[in-house]
Amino acid sequence: MSLKIRMARGGAKKRPFYRIVVADSRMPRDGRFIEKIGHHNPMVPKDHPDRVVIDLDRVKHWMERGAKPSDRIARFLDDAGIVNRTYNEQPQKSAPGEKAKERMEAKAEKAKAAAEADAAPAEEAPAEEAAAEE
């Protein structure tokens, strides 16, 4: 049985309140759980002490038994100093493809060449004026 430490939603519509529970990973989000080990109330200010309340002894107990925290719970436990959270890499799907990168490089080269062309005549103009005066 794979165990998860995760949140189960409660509260009214538009007024969320979450229980932090240990549950079998196959159970539904708000379904059966093994033990309630805390709660999270996102409606109170971030610096309020009742925003996140977790029984850290029970968390350690369940983690020794193989329970894995969800991403949000891992963040809470990292703030409490129990777990060193690993950061997920940003997905590369949104990165431009090879063709788009080639087009961007070509556009940058063209802009650079245009900037150099604009700068070159400005430098030659004073030399031409000096030649015309003689």
C-alpha cells in the first residue's frame, strides 16, 4: 500500500479549508484516509499561526513507514525544517523550436547589420565634410 501525505478539501464554496491527511494513494482526494495530522486554512493571512498546523511527530512517524508528501505538503514541511524539498525543472515544452530559434538568430543578425550600417555613414560624414572644405 503506497501512502501519501496530502490535503483533503473541506469548507464551503469559495471558502476552502484543507485537512492534512495520510491516505492510501488510490483513494479519492476527499475520500477515506488513515489519519488526520493537521490542517491548512488559506483564508487567513500568511503570517498567522493558524494558517498551517501540522503534527510533526506524526509526519515523521508516517514518513518512516514510507508515506510520501505531495508537492504542497513538502513545501510546508520544508518550511518546518523536516524535508529538503527538491525543485522541479521548468517544462521545456514552451521553449521555442529549432526553426523558431534559427529565425530569431537571423532576425538578430539582420538587426545588428542594420545598426552597423546606420553607424558607419555617420562616421564617414565628418570626413567627407573636411575633404569638401579643402
